[in-house]
Amino acid sequence: QSALTQPPSVSGSPGQSVTISCTGTSSDVGSYNRVSWYQQAPGTAPKLMIYEVSNRPSGVPDRFSGSKSGNTASLTISGLQAEDEASYFCSSFTNMRSFVFGGGTKLTVL
Amino acid sequence: QVQLVQSGAEVKKPGASVMVSCKASGYSVTNYYMHWVRQAPGQGHEWMGIIDAGDGSTSYVQKFQGRVTMTRDTSTNTVFLELSSLRSEDTAVYYCARGRALNSGNDLNFDYWGQGTLVTVSS
């Protein structure tokens, strides 16, 4: 199962919105609403930000939102804050009854 | 509150085995699945497999079949990953991550992660 494709980096200024894409195939993202997004700062454990494409766990700000169209899922962060600077990666359930992850995207807040 | 605390860093020689533990607190492991995920230096995360900590059944990624074993000790609320026949490509940070609740209808997987365990394979 190949990794999901994410842009290596994105950037935005405080207050702006950024969107990170996560492209898979009809065997994973395109077939299941089981896409999740994670935030990971260097040297720390990942934190779940979005699950089932667009659901936020309790405690995650509503500035974080998720969506999906076809084989591509997206994470949008609105009202960027300095504390959002981190790496973000996605995951999806697959038709092999396994999970596949994206390569990660480094978000820089300018 | 839910916490997953993993064992410390390991340095192993090629061909050896390593066992990583993941002790849960704040919930009973027997009510949830547990995933194991690894991240090699400079690479993305890789799912290794899952254990139903209720009955101990497992499902492993094909590439690790024959080398990986996931187990649990309900008396200590701990889940274990053992990887054998280690090679340099196995050098990575290994994470446990809580899966969804058994008999749950949602897909709330990977909601809590351990702090990671660095396994270095070097001669």
C-alpha cells in the first residue's frame, strides 16, 4: 500500500487560512470516510485533530476542519496562530483492512 | 486521563529482537484495540498492525509477517510489540496508539499516542 501524498510544506501568515491536501486512491481515501488528521511538533507524540473526514475530537479548536472530494482529503486551518506551526499528516483505512499514512506536511506560520 | 507510556530507547544488533511495551492508564486496554506505528528517520509514518486487546487477536501488515508479535498483559494493562530478525531498516521511532473501542460504531482510532520508543539497529 503506497503512502498517501501530501505537499512537503505549506505556509501562511497569522490570521490567514491554509489547506493541506492528502491524495490517495480508490482503494483508500476514495472508498472510505475514515480519514484522520494529526498534528505533530518535533520530538512529541502525534495529536489527533480530525477523524472520519470532518469530526473533531473534544478539545480541538473549530479553526480546524476537514473535508474530502474523491480520492483527496483536505485539512483547513483558519485564523492561523503561531502555535499551529507543526507537521500535519493524514491517514486512511484501506481495502486491505489496513491503515496508510501520508508523508507529512510542515506548516510554517510566517 | 488517558495516557500511554512506552518503554525506553533500545540499541540492538542486526538479527536481534526487541520488545517495546506500552502501559495504559486511565482506561482498560481490554475494551479497545491498540495500533503500532513506526516512523523511520526522515520518513512518514508506517502502520504495522493492530491487536484486539480484549481477546488478544492480531492483524499484521504483510511485510512484517513472521517477524512481528503483538501481545497484551491484562493484569498490568500493558500492550507489547516484539520485532525479531532486526535489520538496519528497522531503525525507527515506534509508537503505540489507541484504536477504537471494541463494539464501537465509530472510527475513533489513533486518539491517544505513546511518547514513542527509538529503536536503533546497528552493528
